[in-house]
Amino acid sequence: MRLLQIGNRAGERRVGVVDDGKILLLEGVDSIYGLAQKALEAREKLAPAVKKRISPNAIAYDDIYFSTSDWRILPAIDHPHEPARCLISGTGLTHMKSAQNRQAMHKAGEAPTDSMKIYEWGVEGGRPAPGQIGVAPEWFYKGCGTSLRAHGEPLAVPPHAEDGGEEAEIVGIYMIDSAGNPRRIGMAMGNEFSDHKFERKNYLYLAASKLMSCAIGPELVVDAVFDKVPGEAVIERDDQVFWRRDTLTGESVMAHSLANLEHHHFKHAAHRRPGDVHIYFLGASAFSFGEGIILKDGDVMRISFEGFGRALRNPLVVDRSPQKLMAATAL
């Protein structure tokens, strides 16, 4: 089951179920967040909560996807009332290719870098037996809901940044229930957009390199199969394919189990505040910067994974305005 959030210029919002070339609109909810809240209140699973709200009204998916409708696609999840309560974070070094790219960025001599060591720790201890706790993965913060973009919206390289590059990933999407328990709503495709040039200067800059906008969607998969998920990452330049690579993700090809990643994210009390939404990037196995590709203003990043619906497309925009000094003044 794949869900979609849409909105129009008048501020109206709707939630729909993807049904081939149609979006079947739901009654009584205007956000996936609200739908999840109602399911929690009724003590029911999300899929039955969706099915009983399907209305006779439908919209052509093509019209929305290709922006020929008054409706536009919204991110696959958001906190519709308080964007600051939608927390975006991620884990890296969960795939061999990402560890190799990071190793190449920061290698000095023959010794393995700290990045490669963390990956190897994951291989050795990231898949604990049920009920056991494994080794901690890398973790980073990306921002809150104000950093989130939808399918078709630009991802911007701000004046202070040195670069912007795609990272094709799957994201886990969660809500914290009233008792403080994390509940997985589903999964979606994501572009974990980062400043790789800045990170390459020194691995201690990684945290700041992640503070960029990002995109998820267009669809949220309620019952996603996350074992071995093939996909592709594509860069389009001047309406032509400029770069393309196959990518592969899922638990069977990652150093950590999903349960272990989730434990180490939600073990922190600050990540279990009732009513919060969490978007958690689960790692990439291919990205263009690792092959020496530098994206340009106007390039389009296209990401797709089998079983996750239509491709996520976002143009890259470089903000060339002068960087301003951000001065804090005394009250």
C-alpha cells in the first residue's frame, strides 16, 4: 500500500492511496500524520485505517506528478502543525560502497580510517540476535521539517556551502505514540543531499556537511519490503542522462539490521517525545561525488527504488548571492 500527500495553493490538503494511474482520496484526514494519529487512537493497524476511509473520489496521478494540476505533491510525511517536531537524521557507513567512498576521501597512509573502522564494526556486530543490542552505527542530524522538500521541488546549495550532491537512500518514517514508543508508519525514497566538498576537507566537518535540505517521496510505502531493494540514481543535465548508477539497499546488503539502527536512534529519550515525527535516512551505496562528479545549477537528480513507486526528481539550484555574516546581537 502506497500513500501520497497533496496540497493546493488555497492551503487545502488531501491524502490518497496510489491505485495504478489514479490517486484514491481518503475521507476524514488531510495528512498522513493525522491518519496515523487516528489509527493509534483506534488501536488499529494503518492499512485497515486507510481502507475504511477510501472515498469514491479520485485524481489522475499523471496530472499531479507532472505538475499539470492545481494539486501538487507534498513530502511523503510531515508534521502539518509544527514543522520543528519533524526531526530528520540518518546513518552512514551501512553499505560497503559508502565506506569505501569515505575511506577514499580521508585516507592518509595505509591504515583504515575511522569511517572504515565503524563500517567493519557494523559488519561484526550490527546484526545482533533478537532481543540483543548490537554495536552503534554512525548517526547524524540533518535538520527539522523546514529542511524537507517534496518531489519536484529544488534542493538548494546555499551561499555558504561548497557543493551539493545527491545520495539515493530509503528512509524510515516514524511517529512517537502517547506512551513514548516509536511506531514505524512506513518507508519512502529519499535524497539525502549533502555538501561533500566541505566534508572532504576534514571528516570532522561531516556533521555540518549534512545540514542541507533533503527530499523524500513522492510515496510512502506502508508495508515496504526492506530486504534487498534495487534502484538507480541518475543525474540529468540539459535534458540528457549525464550520469547513472545502479544502487542496492536493504537489510541483506547492509552492515546493520534495521532493528539495530532503530534501537540506537530511539534509545535516546529526546527521540521519544510523544507526537514527534522522525525521518531516518538508512544509508546510500552509490553517489556521483564518489566518482568525481560535481553537480551544476539546473541538474536534475532522479532517484528510484523497486517497490517504492514513482521516481523522486529534484532540480539542483545554486544560490550565488553573497554570503552574509550572521551576527548575534545582545538583547
